[in-house]
Amino acid sequence: MKSFNIALSIGAIALACAVNPAAAQDTPPTFQGILAKSAAPESSVGPVTFHGGKLINNPKLVDVYWGSLWGPYGNTVALLDTFAIGAMGSNNPVMTMIDQDYSEPGFKIGAAGIGGSVYESEFVLPIETDTTIRERLRGWIEGTIQGIKLPPNSPSALYMVYVQPGTCVMAYNGSNCSGFGTQWCGYHSSFHFKDSTGKIQMVKYSVVPYANQNGCNSLGVDNSMTLIASHEVAEAITDPLGTGWYDSTGNEVGDLCSWQSYNFGPFTMQKIWSNSHFGCYSGQ
């Protein structure tokens, strides 16, 4: 969803490790995400069109479990890791459709796979900001934060930041957490920074907080989290920088089918808009 264009002017909340506040600054970010079920449109009609930007080739999902409170939720962590391995590959007809419908010259989407799984067990506050997440991602990628180093950033990398239970992320509304669970349940975005060698790193990421808010857990927490993740992955790979595939009102391939679920093996997934089928597609 492209209707939320926000300049995050608030400062990052201080955490245990100091991070340069300017480290991950970018132009005002465009957030694209899944609306809470009560806020999602009743129906939308495509098609989506291509706007000339970059896509993600052969995406590699790097799962990042942020916060010490993930400790008791090992079953959810295992489900999400298995989801990245088993639900977003070429065996899923939806991924085949995405590759066929939305690949462009120079950008063969292919199938997704897992690029790593990391548990960051630091103390995380009950309220955090997207600015903090960007700063942490840069530090984790560069290895400047003690205790964790993420797999290297690459054009194929998509960092999936799963936020611990009990923490709200200020993203869309930018000043408080009232929107989580009533307005949105997850989002994807990007930022760039210059690394120690002088190379510009473009980081693509999704944020999926623990889905225990009423507007985000209508399918149960675990099922809702895999549905939200499938929505965000599909949108992030087809519109990672806000210049890819979306319709005339800014809806991306997931927005047009929000909360329309299907089962793929043990996973609850969201249907994704298909131009070739002109409708929400599950392959079933």
C-alpha cells in the first residue's frame, strides 16, 4: 500500500549499543504494508502496472528475530524458518506465477529461498521505531554491533525482521503505536548507506511484529504471521523500492487480495494478485 508516505522525524530510542543516528538515513521512506483486516478494502480490481524500477532476483530471505522475548516462542520461530524454506520456493504455484507475471528484462524473479536465520536476543523496548530498525540492520550487516552479524547484503537479500511479542513499532503513524493492529500488521521498505569501503548498500527489509493484536490475528497468531509474511514477501520482491509493480491507486500485488487466505501444506498464505489470471491467485 502506497498511501503512507512519511518522513520519520522522530529520533531513535536509545538502546544498549550506540549507533550513529545518521547511519541509515535516507530520503523520506515510503512504507508499503498489509493493512489490519478491519482497515483493508472490501475489494479491489487490478491490474498492476510496472513503473520501471528494480525487482529482487532469486530473493533470499534472511529471518531476523529481534528481541530477547522470542526465547519462549521457539515453535513460532521454527514455523517461520520452515515457511521461508518450504513455502516461497518454486514448488509453490504462486511463486511461479509471480516469476512469470512480474519478471522484467534484467530482473528474473525466480523462486525465493532462505538466506539465513538469526536470533538477536538484545533487550528491546515496548515501543520502538522504524528508524531504530534501520540503524540496527546497518550495524548487524556491517558487524559493528557486538554479538550479531547478518549474512552479507546483496541485490537478492530481503531481511525479514520479526519483532518480539510485546513490542510495538512506530511506522505508519510515526508518533504512537495506536495504528498497529487497527491500521496495519506489517510493512516493507528500503534504505541505503555507504559502507566502510565507500560502496552504496541498498537494504530491502520487511517488518512483521508478533501478530497478537486483534486486527492482525484473526487466523490465530502463527497462521496470521505466515499470511502477513507471504503478503510482504510478494510485495517486497515485486516492488522493493516503490518503483516496481502497483496499480493506479498505489495498491501492490498483495494489497489487492488482503486477507484472502489459502493453505499450502502446513502454511496459511495470502492469495496474490495475478495479471495473467486477472484475479487473486493461489494456484488451487
